[in-house]
Amino acid sequence: MTSIRFLISIVALCAIACGSKSLSPAAARIREGSDLELTDCSYLQKVSGTASNDDKRAQTTARNAAREAAAAIGATHIKWIIPCCTSVEAEAYRCDAPE
């Protein structure tokens, strides 16, 4: 029974360390916005994200990198300019009004 628990622990640690790149809490809170939704928001700057061509989830990886960049500058919303593939670009906004 102890060896089964050990094996489960090793598998769980590998899953955490070896690959699941989840968003930080701040990046996970960033919402996508349209021009209409962002009219009362402050534009911060452009952000981007990239991923390897070999990455099977390249678009998600690149978008997550852009969300992390937006979170790092205090953004609350993001508007995609180039939303696809291994290189994405977006505008980051700060919207302080309650939703």
C-alpha cells in the first residue's frame, strides 16, 4: 500500500513540475474585451506571447504568455490584435469601474 501512495505522489509531482503551465491568479482574472466594452478603460500597452512550433497547444501557450505580460503591468482586460498561432499580440487595458 505504501508503494502505491509513493507512486501516486511521484505521478502527481511530475504532472505539476513537468508540464502543466497554468496561469497565475492575476492572469486568470484578465477578461477579453471589445472596443465597446473598453471605451471607459485606460490603455496600458501592447503585450505579446509566443510558443514553439512544436507545441501542440501553441495558441494557448502564446495567449497565456500574453495574459501573464498583461497581468504584470496591472491590466484587467485584453483585446486581441493577432489572436492566432505561435505568436499573438494584444492591447492591455485597465478598467477600474465595477462590473
